[in-house]
Amino acid sequence: MKFIVLVLIATSLLSPLALHAQTNNRLIVLTDIEADPDDTQSLVRLFLYSNQIDIKGLIATTSCWMKSEIHPKSINNVIAAYQQVHSNLIQHHADFSAPETLFNVVKRGYQSMAC
């Protein structure tokens, strides 16, 4: 009987861990990077959470403030900075996105006259 109670207690304690161990949420980011500095800052913050989020796309787009230009190279510049600290980050958690993976998901959005 004690064994059954211990198994039930262990199962109830490990259940939240099992749910947490499931796959990370997937994310695609559309950014008008270079329109103002907030998108660059947000990408830096995003990459520091890349061990918890599965980043599937980083797409440079136009916006109301930058109607005719897109800058995927600026996304690559942020990834290059992330690449410099990646070896330190993985010492704390092994699941940080590899810089090569992030470089591969950078895309150019449709360039149009937005707004």
C-alpha cells in the first residue's frame, strides 16, 4: 500500500514537469527593423529567450513608417552579435537556438508601399 501511495505522489509531482517538457511554442516574427530602434532591441531580448521559444521565421517587412525599404541584413547583424555570446549562453542552458539556425530563418518580406 505504501508503494502505491509513493507512486501516486511521485506521479502527481512529475506531471507538471512532463507537461513543461513538451515542445516550445513556435514563433514567426515580422519586423520593420530600421524604422526605429525598438525592433532591434526586441530581437536582442527574443534571442535571450530562444531556449524557451522555437523561432521559425524572422521576416523583414515594410511598415507605415518605412514604406519602401526592408532590411534583412539588420536582422543578420543582431544574430551575429548573438553568435558572439552563444557559447556563454549554452553554458547556462543547452537549448539556446544555434546562430546558424537563426540565420537560416531570416527572410525578405514583400516590399510594397505600405499604408
